[in-house]
Amino acid sequence: MKKGFFLTVALFTVLLSFAQQKYTINGTIRDQKTGETLIGATIVLVGNNTYSVLSNAYGFYSITAPKNDYVLLATFSGYENDTLKVSLSKDRTLNLDLKPRPTQLQEVVISSRKNDITQTLPGMQKISMTEIKNVPVLFGEKDILKTIQLLPGIKSAGEGSSGFFVRGGAADQNLILLDEATVYNASHLLGFFSTFNSDAIKDVTIYKGDMPAQYGGRLSSLLDIKMKDGDDKKYKVTGGIGLISSRLNVEGPIVKNKGSFMISARRTYADLFLKLSHDSSVNQSIIYFYDLNAKANYQFNPNNRVYLSGYFGKDVLGYSNQFGIQWGNSTGTIRWNHIFNNKLFSNTSFIYSNYNYNISINQTNNKLFILSRIKDLSVKEDLQYFAGSSNKVNFGFNITRHIFTPGNIKTSASSSFNSLILPDKYAFDGAAYVSDEWALNDRLKFNSGLRISMFAMVGPGDFYTYDSSGSIKTTETYASGKIVKSYLRAEPRFAATYQLNDFSSVKASYSRNVQNLHLLSNSTGSNPTDLWIPSSNNVKPEIADQFSAGYYRNFGNNKYEFSGEVYYKNLQNQIDYKNGAILVANQLVESQLVFGKGRAYGLELYARKKVGKLNGWISYTLSRTERKIESVNQNNWYPATQDQTHNLAIVAIYQLNKKWTFSSDFVFNTGNAVTWPSGKYEVNGRTVFYYAERNGYRMPANNRLDVSATLEGKKTKKFEGSWTFALYNVYGRENPYFVQFRDDPTDPQKTQAVQYSLFRWVPSVTYNFKF
Amino acid sequence: MKIKITYNLIFLIFFSLLGCKKVINVSLKNADVQLVITGEVNNLPGPYKVTVSKSVDFTSVNNFPPVSGAFVTITGNGITDTLEEKEAGNYFTHQLEGKPGERYSLLVSVNGKNYAATSVMPEPVKLDSLTFTLGRDNDIYPIANFQDPEGVDNYYQFIEFADGKKFNNGRGNSVFDDRLSDGRYIKRTLYDDSDDVKPGITLKVQMNCIDKAVFNYLNELSQISGDGGFSSPAPANPDSNISGGALGYFSANTVSSKTVEIH
């Protein structure tokens, strides 16, 4: 019996292998000029059947097909296609180098790019560095975070702000990764600049909720930012000199074709201009930031490559030597790419991330120093198994140890304040995942995944429970390493794509995301002092369930692309604050919170012209975002602050000739929901406004047009230079930043509403160079 | 507080370089008229005053109609004092004497509806002295110097008077608590956003010791009276210690004052 069974199995195995006779081609796709690996390039084998695959985050691909003669086609946006004949009769390694298309005066190149409409997850968008370079922005400093705000479903947190909201989520519900490391505060200078120096960035991808199972920990989105590896063929210096900041980027080979490095630095000098001001409160102010990106990689042999990358940034601001705040992120990643075999790719990452701020107050009799920090150490293992011609499996795990330092206060002996050390808090965050990309046939594809996430808050420390008034009910002391509270959550994710014909497809998806780190921010702006807290015995993990569907279509020989997506999102365990909540240096901070739920739904339309002298896109979002928070507005649903009914962005880039490129963007959006008074009364001789409901009013709508022009200088083999002139807010529209209600200074018997606007006509000029 | 000031500085910088402001017309919904009660019992000799008034629409002038004919009592020290309406909407005690450590209960009846509040008068803390510091643009800020008692939660209210008068529109009003300062010798700078403090005037600073609920109320009140913009939470009505749905607050507090001439 037993023998018979084995025989049958053996026979089947032989039969199967006969029937299939499949071979695998694998390799890495690179830029021919710089050796940069290309992320998300399409590799297609065309024979009796067509097989296709995308290169992964490290440019690796693996494609398996039956023995046959094929034409292999490799395509990547902005590059010449590569075609070669492949006679597949054994496994082979085929590294491909694609030639970048000249950026000047792009010929209309129409590629076989129907895969764009089928390969990606719904709600995923990529934005190219060329687009980021060309979109005009405030102060002329090209900015990833401000450019993605022009995509559908993504809203700006405020004029000139790098903060953003995705599909009705809060600002802290975006997972921002720089070379796999979490960036906790992605803004400089109160959000007017993002922490990402575009010179150092290779690839930007945003997932609006349906993120791959490999990622998790935030509800709304994943913004995956990859730094450049550095040119491994020749040394290169690029840079820019602007009115308020300058940049310098150096890259080159460590060992030609084997390893490279890249160092990029940026510094603002806005404070130099402040010295010109007559206002003493301005000219004695200190305000600047700098950041540094560095990366190196080395290929030990064809199957092993190691990457080191780091980011360090700091903001400094203060007033003479009396007050000062400094804050910044630092991240570090060590990654090891290992190719086990032609089908199994592995990446192991060791990740460090640190965000901290410190405040010093230095007055003669009151010296005070405050430090707060969040520090992460992680190990992450990601494996990709290119199982066959129609199947790709991703699996792996990660473990992170978080250390929170909520606030250490040190004071001088004569200070009015006591020294205080709020005890550090510790948590472990882990996840294991598996996902499968499966093409059932040429038309139907499934992407299914499951992520199991675990979060545990551990001792040492005192842990409290609170009664309804916020007073301590019980206190329990936990020893070091003892689990205070743990949460295990399953996060299923599923997406299906059906290709209707060569130029259109439909997609549908469901995904669940769980968030265990929460940013306490009781203000409309983004403050560096906002506090990250972990899920705990009092704070439950936030949960989002998102359903989305979309229609995707390419027109005019793939020159134009269009997409329409709808989504519905349900949010649980959302956090809000009690009246007058004390969030700073408060050991009992969890007693200041109230909880509730949220929902968001909307329609996103996006049309884009990808090639030609004139290109750009139009994006429109119609949406609604609501919250229902305990004891706010009689427990009714109400519009969240970031609820914007209409949001329109139009971006156009026009290359006139080899010298001039013009670009513009126009935005229009409904004003945010705001709380304004519905009456007034008097207390202690002061006029006090009466508020009838939270977010019961609307700010006036915003609209703005920005333009820029880039003039390319003479190009020599050794040197390239260009000037960019930009004007932000061309028609000087006074967009409302906030509205203040106050007594009329000229007539104390009356009250008035005063609208503050931030930026009107901000011109800028930047000189960029490369040698 | 100082953090907030530094922080607003940046905003100020951007604003002073690039921003602009203008008075706009907004159409605001009108809410039902609200009853407003404010009352105080302190450790100085009486009579003590309770004020009952009404809210008005945003667009109306700042005349807040007094509410006459209310029945107002304060109970404490074992007696109930029925207040007398000597001016329209202002009610005064007869014989009540405020003592630290005592609990005082306010009851107000208007048109058959009852509003009640209690407040416990804290133990007094003495204001030792006033000193001054120069801020931006040579603004003068007073510093209140006093010893915070160790081991108890203390809440303070500061009220400034220039030549015997309160500052315009409730300015010169601030609160402080010893949450991060217990037992310290406190030098509290009073940033009052006012140019009332100038050479030639006589400045009086009154420091009240208030209870926790009153502190919370006044603290929330000062939050919604701020810039209302960048670093403020969404405004909400401060949590009152008066039950029954009235706005305002009732405080039993001690008083300690210092007066100096500014040269």
C-alpha cells in the first residue's frame, strides 16, 4: 500500500515536470548610465503566451515560463524599451540595463504599457522625481510631500504645509518610510518643508489604504520613499542654490559596477533674512534646519548585496538665547539582499529610528530643559518567492522594540519648576505576513494577504486605570519585561483585478489596517512637541476597514490615462481630547483622552497625460469624512476637521524647447470644517464666545495658482546648470489660514472676525547644477 | 505656556514677512440665549457678588442683558445667606464671611430653573513681591514671587489692575498651577498681551488661590481666548462647575495682593 502511494507520487512528479518543462530567468534591472536599480520595471515574455512580472524594490525580477522561444521586453517609464530574443531551454540570469530617455523634448513614445492598468493595487500611485522637480512649490524648494498632495484623495494639512491627510485619515495615520525606517515627524519648520531632500530620493510610492501585507501599523496610507543608491559608474556632484536653502549631493562608485555611495545635504538660511527685519522679535529669532542623507551599497557577489543608509535632520528655532526648541529625526538601515536561488529573493533589514525634541528656556532665574524621544530598533525579514509563471508569494516578519521617553524636565535650583523624569515606556511590535499575487488567467488577478500583528506594552512601570472623571482608579506596578497589555490582530487584505480589454480594467479591494502608535496633537497645526503614545491598557488599537473599487483606462495609444476610484472606510477607536486636555509632561496623559469612531467615503478621479511636450494631470476628489466622538456634539456624527467636499488639482508641464520648461499648478478646495461661535457672553469683563457645536462651520474655499519656469543653461559634457524661477500664488489670493474672533479694537462695543492669510505672491529663484 | 510663545514666534515670523489679515463678514448661526452666572466668595470682608446675565448674538453690541428677579443663596459656615439684588443682575451677600477650608454652595433660581455649584476655599498663599522683566519690544511684564506650599495641589489666578482698573477686555488675567512646580519658590512672569503695564502707572497684582474646578474653567477660558489659530485646539465652552446648564463659574478663593508704582 505504502509503496504504491510513493510510486504514484513519483509518477505524478515526473509527469508534471514533463508537462511543464519550465525554466526561470532572473536578474536585476538597472539604469544603464548610473547603475541605479529600477523599481517596478515591467518584464514581459512574449511567446505563445505572455508572461509578465515587475521588478521588486531592489530591481530584482524572476520570471518562469515553459520552454519556448520568446521575445523579452523590459519597460520602465522614462527609459527606452529593451527587447531581446530569448530561447528558453535552461534557467538563466539576465541582468538588464535600460537606457534613460533624454528628458528634453520627449518624443512620443508609446510602449506596450497595458500592464499599468492591471499590475498595481487599487489606490496605489507613483510619482516620478521628474514630476516632483517640475511642479512649482512654495519657496522654490521641490518637495515630495507637497507634490503628492496634488493627487486625488490626498489633502494638504494647511497652506504651504507638508502635512497631509489620506482619504479622511488623520495626519498620524500615514506610515512614512525612508529606506524601510519609520520617519515620525516628516516636517521641517512647522511643516513648511518636508524632511525629504528630493536630490537624495529615487522612488516615491503612495498606497492609499490598500498597502501590501508586508507593511502595517498605520491606518490611512503608506508612503514608501527609497533613497538613491548612488552612481556606481562615475562621480557626480549636483546641487542647488535657492533664496532660503541650498543643497549639495555627491555620489559615485566605491568599486566600479560593484558598489556606490551617495551623500546629500541641505541647509536653510532663512534666519539670515530675519536679521534684516526692523521688528526686534523677528531679527533676534533663530530659525533654520538642515538634513543629511547618506547611503552606500556594495555587491559582494552576484547573490549578496549590502546597503547602508542613514538620515539625520534637525530643526533649530529660538529667540535670542532665551528660548530654544530643537527637534529632528535620525534613521539608519542596514539591509542585506540575498538571492537564495533564481526564484527566492530575501531582504533582511536592521532598522533604527529616533525622533526627539528638546526645549531649553534660559532666563536668569528660570532655567529649564525638556527632552522627549521615541526610539525604535527593528529587525525585518522579507522574502519573495516567484513561484511560477502566475504566482508570486511574499512572506516575512518583523519585530520592533519601541522606547518612549515622554518627557524629562531638568531645572536649575532657582527655577520655578521641579525636575521631573516621566518614566520611559516600552513596547514590542511584531508582525508576520504572507501574501500571494496570483494571475488566474490573462485577465483576472488576485492579490491576497494576511498580516498578523502583535503589540505588547511591557513593564517596568506603574500602570493606571481611570474612572469617568479621569481620576486614577487603580494603580498596578509591573516588573521589567512583564506584559502589561498585548493585542493580537489579524489584518486581511484582498484585491482583485479584472482586465476588460487591452486598455481598461476594473479592480476591487478590501483591507484592514491596525495602528498601535498614536500621535497626541491637540492643535490644528503640527507641533514638534506632539507626543507619540503606544496602545495600552487604556488606549485600544485603532482599526480601519477600507473597501474600494476602481475603473482604469488608457486612451490614445496609452498617451492618456484615466482612473476613477471609490472608497468607503470605517474607523474604530479614534482618539480625541477632553476639554483643556493637558498633554505635555503628564504621566496621566491617557486620562485626558476620549474615544470614538470615524467614517470616510469618496470618489477620486484622475486623468493624466504622460508623454509629449505638454503633460500633467487633473485630479478631483469628492469626499466626506466624519467622526463620532464620545460627548462631542451630543454623540452625533459630525464633519472632521479635514473634511473637504471638493478638492481639485490641475498640474501642467510644458516643454517649449530645449531651453525652457514651464509648469503650473492650480488648486481649489472646500474650506475645512471649523468651530466658530454662535453667540457671546461676558465673564470677568471679558467677552467670551459661545460655541454651539464642533466643526459646525466652513472656512471659505481655497484656490491658488502657482507657476514656474526653468531655463536650462549651456550643457557641456562636464557641467550642466539651470535656473528655476517660480511664483507662488500668482493672483495673490488671500486664502484663509485661520479666522480669529475678537473685540473690535476701534469699538470695544463690537466684535469682529479677522481672517489671517499666510502667503501672497511668494517669488523664488533657484540655481541647480550638476557636474 | 512659554513653549507656546516660542512656538507662535515662528508663525509670527512667517506672518510678519509674508502674511496679511483682514476683517471679514461671516454669517454665524444664532444659538438659544444662554444664562451666565459668575460668583465669588473670598477671604476678604464681604459683601460678595454674584452676577446673572444673558448671552447675545455675535453681531449684537457687547451689552449683556442682566437677569433680574433671580433667587440667589450661598450656603457656608453653617448659614444660608440670601443675596440681595442691589443693581440689575448683581446680587450681594449680607452677613457671609469667607474662610479658607470651608465649602460654599451657590444656588440660583431663575424662572423656576435651578443652577447650583460648590467650591471649597483653599488655604491662602501669600504673594511676596512683584518684580519686572523686559520682553520683546521692551514690553514690561510683572513677575509674581511667592512660595508654593509643598505636598498640596495649588491653583492660582492672577488679576492685574492699572491705576485701580482691570485691563481692557479681560486682559491681565491668567492662571497657574503647581503640577510641575510643587514646593518651589515661584517666579511667575505674567504675559498679559497688553500694553497697560507702562511707566507712570500704579500696578496692582491680585493673586487668588482657587480650587481645581475653577482652575480648569479659567484655564479652558484662556485657551479659547487665545489666538484661536495655529497652536490651539478646537474651541469649546469651558467646563463649568455650575450644574443645570448655565455658563460661567462660582469660586471660593483667597486673595493676596501687591501694589507697586512703575517708573
